[in-house]
Amino acid sequence: MNPPSHSFVTGLRCLVCNAQYRYGNQLTCPACGIDGILDVQYDYDAITSIMTRDALARRKFDQWRYRELIPILPSAELPHLQIGWTPIYDVPRLASEIGIAQLSLKDDGRNPTSSFKDRASAVGVLKAKEFGFHTIACASTGNAASSLAGLSAAVGLRSVIFVPQRAPEPKVTQLLIFGATVVRVRGTYEEAFDLCRVSCNTYGWYDRNSGTNPYLVEGKKSAGLEIAEQCASDLPDWVVVPVGDGCTIGGIGKGLQEMKKIGFIKRVPRLLGVQAQGARPILDSFRSGGHLVPSVPDTLADSIAVGTPRNWRRAIEQVKASDGTMISVSDEEILEAMRVTARLGGVFGEPAGVTGVAGLKRAVNEGMIKRNESALVIITGNGLKDIDSARRAAGNAIDIEPKSDLLEKSLRELSII
Ligand SMILES: *Cc1c(COP(=O)(O)O)cnc(C)c1O
Ligand SMILES: [Zn+2]
């Protein structure tokens, strides 16, 4: 299938062997198998002349304002929900807590289903429709699933979601309310994942299982495109991103590089990729320079608890291209980041969502980032997604009979009065 003449996609390139493929509904490089992640290529010269500042000034504030850099058909009917163009807040009190000159937060919990994943799912549902599918499927307990369920509802597609037996009830509820068919598999996540892949083949469903789908990361890229436009002349020295599978940081890096390529920014901020200590195979591979070694993940930050990440090459490639680095943080540091991000920044993030804040703090303490530098941290998911962790971070309410003297006693104990 050839792209329509007014699309700017020139083809797909394998990140492992560099082979070039024509645009189409192809997931990975046939020569390299599941490892051969494909990267969408564009005609940047043509885009430079069309996607100008003047042109952008007339467009809506969502991720489709960069449509030349997103592989969807010009005729695609866009979801009516607002995807992307999330706010960036300057947070000086959080900056001084962390010990850095300037800090801002980009709150991606403000997306329609409250996570960064909406950027990718929005592209996923449009690709499913373009390639003629009526049903889209994925295996996940987390934000990829709720986002897919929400975006499918928005564009009138059926969604089937495979969750492992131990999927948390609030997340399953978010899927069901959007009308997804939820299949609770009595087994592990891996078994749910396998059943999903087999079913996609058997029943002709579109496979949203990210990592291997080349188009989803092009949606995640929009956060990088936005940062370049929103910060313009005042670009931060560092952009800090939590890392699980590696698509998010890989996409953001690609977006920033593209904005440099087409002349919007003069330099690309350095990327700091942050993993949880209990799930850091990409960090280990970044340090060793060797092939990824899968591990068994163990962290409360469920959205980045990935032991076998698919997009590790893309993540490392982008971190290096930006002259950036990677770091890991403990669950205790993540819970602390939940508290300070909420209390000093006014933003309530889920554990993975605030992992960047924890990583920035550690990087500053270890001297990897200098105190006179500036940073922008992406908050990737809203804190209401994971109430159990939030409760662990937050502490307890004052619990008393309705009596003034009891209140006064408690307030004194807490040094409130
Ligand atoms: C998926 C996710 C991430 C990590 O993205 P990857 O592409 O897996 O690296 C970070 N935070 C949240 C909230 C997520 O849902
Ligand atoms: Zn290949």
C-alpha cells in the first residue's frame, strides 16, 4: 500500500538492520523478527516548507497540529477528545526542594483517560480504521488498556482487552465503563499477552500491543514536538522521562530531534531516562553497552514495571543522541516524589507518573545534573489511577468524634496550631 500523495511518510526503517520498507500495515521487520522494530521515516524537506510557525499559529491546540509528522491519512476522522497540548507549569518551590535552578512539569495526566498513553492510542485507533479493522485488542492492566478502551469508544471501534487475573479492580472498571470487552485470563500477564496475540490472528483484530507497532510511538512523539514549540526560546537543559518499555522516551527524543531538523529549535535538550530500581533492564544495557538482559520486574510503579522491554534500542539511541543519561530510583524515592510533586508542585501523579521527579532529585544529588541547570519533567499519569500507592504516600486523616477539644488535641499533636 502506498501512502496518499499528500502524506509525508516515505517508508519504514528497521532499527536493527536498517532495511527500508514501504508504508503499510506491517508490524516488525521480517528479517529481524520481533526484535526488528520499525521506525517511520518522513520527507523533512517538504515538511519544513509546510509546517511553519505561521501555519501552526492557525491550528487547534492538540497533537494533530503536527499532522505532517504523524502517520495518519489526511482524510482521517479525528477523535473529538483533546489529545495532547498538555500544560507546562513552572514550579519554583519544587525546584528548590530538588535543588535545581529552574523546574517545570508537563502534566500529561490531563489527557482524556488521564495518561500519556492517549497520545499513542489515538494514533492506534486511527490506524486500525485505516487498515479496515473493526476491532482492536491489547493485553494490559494499565494505562495502555484504559486509553485504548477510551479512544475506541471515542471513534466507534470495538475493543477487546486481556487482563491477568490479578488486575486491580479500579483499572478493570475503567475498561468496562468505556464498553471494552474485558477478558480476565486466569493466569499471568505473559499468558494474557499470548492469548491476545493468537486471538488477533484468529479473529482479524488489530493488535495495539505497543512496542512492536511502529505507529504508536509516532503518537508519543507529539510530547517532544510540543515541548519544542511550547518552550521555544526558553528550552530546558534537561527533559526527564520515566522509562518502562522505552517507547515514551524514544518518541519524545524523536520529536525533539525532528523539531530541530525542521528548524523550530537550535538544540535538543538532554534526556534523563528514569527507571525503577526493581525494573531497570534498559538502564543496565545503557551502562554495559550490551544486549538487553530481561529481568523479573519488582516495583510499585506498575506502569513502568517492564522486565522485557521491546523498545530498548530506540530508548538508548535517543538518550545517546541527546547526550543524555539514565538513572534508577527506589520505590521509597518514588513515594516521596508523589508527596513533593503534589505538595510543592500541585500535581498529583501516579507512581510511574512522578518517577521523573525522583530521578531528577537523585541526578542532582549525584552531580549528574548541575544545580544551575533547568529541567522539564513529564508527569505521565494521574495519581487517582493508583489509590493504594497514593494512600501509602499520603498518610492518614485525623479521625475523631465531633468534639472541639479532641480536634484541638489532634491539631497540637500535628503542630498545626
Ligand atoms: C507506559 C507508561 C510509562 C512508560 O512508557 P514506556 O513507553 O513503557 O517507556 C510511564 N508512565 C506511565 C504513567 C505510563 O503509563
Ligand atoms: Zn531488520
